[in-house]
Amino acid sequence: MNDRDRNRGRRPERSSGRPQRSSGRPERTSRPEPRADEPQLPVDVAASDLDGAVRRDLLTLDKATAEIVARHLVMVTQLLDEDPMLALAHARAARRRATRVGVVRETAGIAAYSAGEWQEAISELRAARRITGSAALLPLIADAERGLGRPDRAIEIARSDEGRQLAGEEATEMRIVEAGARMDLGEPQKAIVTLQREDLSPARTGTTAARLFYAYAAALEAAGRADDALTWFMNAASADVEDATDAEFRLMELSGGTPDLDGVESDAADEDVAAAPAADSVVAEPAPASPEPQTPARVVAEPEPAVAEPVAAEPVVSEPVVTKPVAAEPVETKPVAAETADVVVPEPAAEPVREVAAEPVVEAAPEPVRSTRKSRRPPSGSLVAGYDALLLDLDGTVFAGHSPVPNAAETLERLDLPTFFVTNNASRRPDAVAEHLTELGFTATPEQVVTSAQSGARLLAEHLEPGSRALVLGSEGLVQEVREVGIAVTRSADDRPAAVIQGYSPDTGWAELSEAALAIRAGALWIATNVDATLPSERGLLVGNGSLVAAVANATGQEPLVAGKPAAPLMADAIARSGADAPLVIGDRLDTDIQGAHAVGLDSLLVLTGVSTASDLLNAPPEQRPTFVTADLAGLLTPVECARIAPNADWAVRAEKNTITIESAGPKADPTSMLPALAAAVWALADAGAVDLTELIVVGSDESTGAALTALGVVSER
């Protein structure tokens, strides 16, 4: 990348210092006088204050003109935030003297954008594009179209071939603009889906992440999901280390108080606790209702021109992270004065049911694959009734090896919802997976299968030039996926591959792992399709790809980019494939399926038919906590209140030191709601520091409840 490309899409920047100048009056050839219709240039502003790469773009001008144009560009940089209209006047002055210089037209467009002169911004930015050939300015052009009241045109730009080819921060900016256009059209659900295609890992920080989280929060708020909006405004405020948004202010508006971003209570809160009488119980109460959301005029908070920020040369791919998401339903706790504490579990307030269109349409997304059977609507009030597509894990959720999971095929047949099978297993092609599902009694086509091999191959294509060579460590299915994206394949490090992609294969051994290690040590990019340590089978848990990845990591001291769950790429591909507004993620692993749902901001269901157990659920960290839990997929048809992890009036929970006792409120208590209610209470106690999960003992108050806990495998003694 040359200096011009490196600085494309940035504001002209001041250098760190100025050269010494003589005290005498400069000659006209080095310091020409401004025209009468131009804003005055301060004497102490020099052309040398401009970034060197930008100055080189002015070499086509004569020396005198280049100097005065450079000084005007310096003034644009200095005034853009504090006085955008004066900055625009300087930009216009520079443009009049250098109409054929791309960086000058670009700066004029940015200044017009900042001043709200939308039509002028579009004209100047398009002129800059014609001169430079760069697509980096497309997000600004699209947002200016929104400023003119033309959101349809903004969406058209975002969905164009050039818009889709943007990468890194530019791609994120375009998503934010597209979501804003959806909001302008009164389509917050489509705005939500648009933003879910980005990396929504709450642990991210920086201006780009903060703006993305802010836009997502605004869309959630407009969709009536006030609690979720509160969570994402808090994530935006935590990520916003440069104060690029007003997320903290919005957070205070929604919560009615001062946000606690660092986990440290305010002095006022401390005083309230100190003044409160000693409590005998830890109370898990529903969060207070949030105020009615107001649709913001724009999704983007105080948009700064994209040119003000460096643009990544390569797309940024999310690696699996241990996130610190903010709980969507904060629990208010009171200090425990006695050794024995009761957890009072009140009946939760009724939640509004989001209406979802039967046939959601997301422009330019792949058409969801629908069954030809007669549609059967999910039962009213059931867990699945509020969702318009299912994103299902395979191993341990739908089948185990060559056997279907009980109740899986029958339940999916009855629901007839758009169903997509999202698997970390990269060993087989989608057609082979669909054939296997069909043999087991499921209805499936290759278009419904989304694999980590596909996502891994896409990451390769984003990072490598067409025709580059990659060493493939995995099955022939992965080899075919890599070839289909235009990357050549090798099995030897001697061929000096540009990258290594590692997926699961039962045939992988020492020789193959060693070839990968040699290539990675020689500098090859390393992508892992997934990092599942184990693989479920009808015989039990087998060695998974993550264990083989760990061997290579141990030998090289490197860590791979990851395509599969819990990283965002595979989940983002599944969302795009489904075209759904409100999909539900379903899986059997907390550390992949459920954490992957958190990474893209989706609700999730844990089924206890695979790897993760009920005890694992009780010990889950916040980033691995599902929305629902059921025994198997048949739970999709159960009443939502029996599966949602939340306080339930049918069950009371008492805590004495690290022993928790659960008791039914009466003979009519639904046993299927026991585990969700227990998990909600345990999480509340753990988050409040009232119990030590490593020493946790759970007992039933009577024989039948104790038997139910034993059947779930929950620890009842130590």
C-alpha cells in the first residue's frame, strides 16, 4: 500500500512540529495572499503543518498554489469540530484552486458533510471517488443521502457491489449507515438484523465498536426492547474510550440514574446501603420498567467523518473472546446479615410479545429455505412463538453421531419454521450434511446448512489475494470449500503457503500437525474453523478440532483466527443466510453455541442433550448464560414461562451459606420450570457474592424435588 492509499479516507493531519521560519515577511511565491472571497489564513499556519502524504498529493500544483491550498486544508482540520461552517469556507477556498486534486475534493466533501450541506457533500465526495477510484468514501455518501431524506438511496449504495466489498472499519461504518436508513424507514427490526452481521462481542473497545454498539442499542430501543437497549448502551459507553458518542447520557436517560460502568458503586449508592437496615434475605427482583423508547432521528451518534479514523488495511476478524456482557436484567441485591438467607422469587412481570412477520424480508439476503409442507404455526405462548427462524447446532443438539436426538425430528416437523443447521464441524460439505440429516428423518437441503468450513474459507478469501496458496489441515470437504473461493491448496509446508486453515478430520495425525506448525512458524496466517475441544458421538465425547488446534498452538506459540462459534463469523453468516429478523440460536454447548449467540446479540436455548449439563448451567459465566433451557428440542413447544431463565412463582429458593434449597410452591408447580428458576436464583446469588459456586450444594425440599435434581445431575451433596 502506498502513502496515498494509506491516507485515503482520513482528514489531513497536523505534523508533530513546525519548522523554524524567519521573522521577515515571506516572499509572495512562498506565501501568496488569499483572494478577497476566501477566509483569512492566520500567519502562523504553514503548509508544513499538513501531513506529508497529503502534501505529496498537491505536487501537481505550482508551488505557490500548493502552499496556500495546504494552509487551507490545515485550517479545515483545525476547525472541523469547533466551527464546521468556517472549516467548509476554507475547504471551498482550497477546492477553487485545486479542483482536480482528489484529496482536496475529499476534504471539501468531508467539510460539507460536517456542516450538514448534504448535496454539496455528495457532489464533492463523488468527485473525489472519480479522481481516486477509492470506495472508502461510500459510507459518507450514503449517510449524506439520508441527510437529504433519501434512505432508500442510502440502502441502495450499501447493497451495491462496491458497498459489499468494503472491509474492516469501512464495512462497519456502512452497516451503521444502512441500519440508520432502515430506522428512517421505520424498520427497526431490519436495522437490528443489519447490525447483527457485524462483530457484537461486548468486550470490544474503541470508537468503531462504540458506534456499532450505540447504533445497535438505538435500533433495539426503537423496536421496543428497552431492557436490551439498556444493555447495549452500557456496552457502548464501556467501549467508548474516546467519548465519540453520548452513550453515557442515553444510559442515564433510560436507567434514570448514573451508569456504573466499572462495577464500582457510586458514593450515593454506598450511603444508601449503609443507611439501609440489616436484611435477612437476598431478594432477586425484576428490573424496573424502562421508559418508553423514543426513536432517534439518526442511528449514528454524533457521526464523525470516516476519514478521521485510520482504516485497517485488512479486514478485522473476531477471535473468540471471553466477553463481559452486561446482564439484560440487572438484579438488585441487599446485604446478607445472617448466615441463612431466603431468595424470594416473585412472579415475573409479563413481557411484551414481539410480533414477527410470517415472511420477513431482508433486502439482498439469501432467500430463506422453506418447507413445502403445509405450515403449522407454533402454539400461542410457546417458547418459539416469538421467533421467525431457528439456528440449530448439529452434534449433540439434533443428532449424536449416527443417531438422532430423541424428539428432535418430530418437533422440527411440527414447527415448520425456517430452520438452518449451523455447525462447527468442518469435516463434511453441506450436501453431505443434508443427506445425513435426511437419512435420520429430518427435512434438510444443502442451502439450510451453514458450516465453519464455509466461514473459514471466506476468511481466507478476505485475507489472501486470489490464487494464493493455503495449507489445508482437514477433510476433503474443507479442501473443496477453500478451492471454491479461489485459493490454491497444498498439504506441504515446503510449498510456502500464505496461510494454514485447520478443520476437523479423523485422519489428522502427527505428520499433518507438524506440516501446519512448520508453515505457521514460517509466517503463514493461521485460521481454525472451530476450537471445540470435544466432539459428541453415540459412544461419548471424542477428541475435537480444538484439541488438535491446541497441539499446534503449543508447538508454535501462536493463536489462530477462529471462524466458528463462539467467534462471530459463522453466526454472522448464518444470520445472513436466514434473512430472519428474530432468529433463535439453539445448541448443547455453553462455550460455543450460547457464547456464540452472545457474540451477535441473539437469544439462545440450551438443550441438555449434548455436552453441557445442568450443573454447567448453574456455574455459567455471564457470557455463556442462555435465555432458555429445556431437556431437548421438544421444549420449543412448551410455554415460554416454563423455559425462560427467570424467577418463577412456582418455585422458592433458600440459601444457607453455600447450600441452596429449592421448594415448589404447591402441587401445581410445573416441574419443567424448576431448572430455569433455580438457574436464575443461583446466578443472582453468585453475582451478588452471596454463594461460592465452587462449593455449591443444591438440595430439594422434598423427595420428589430431590429426585428431579438427581435426574438432572445437579450436585446434592459433597
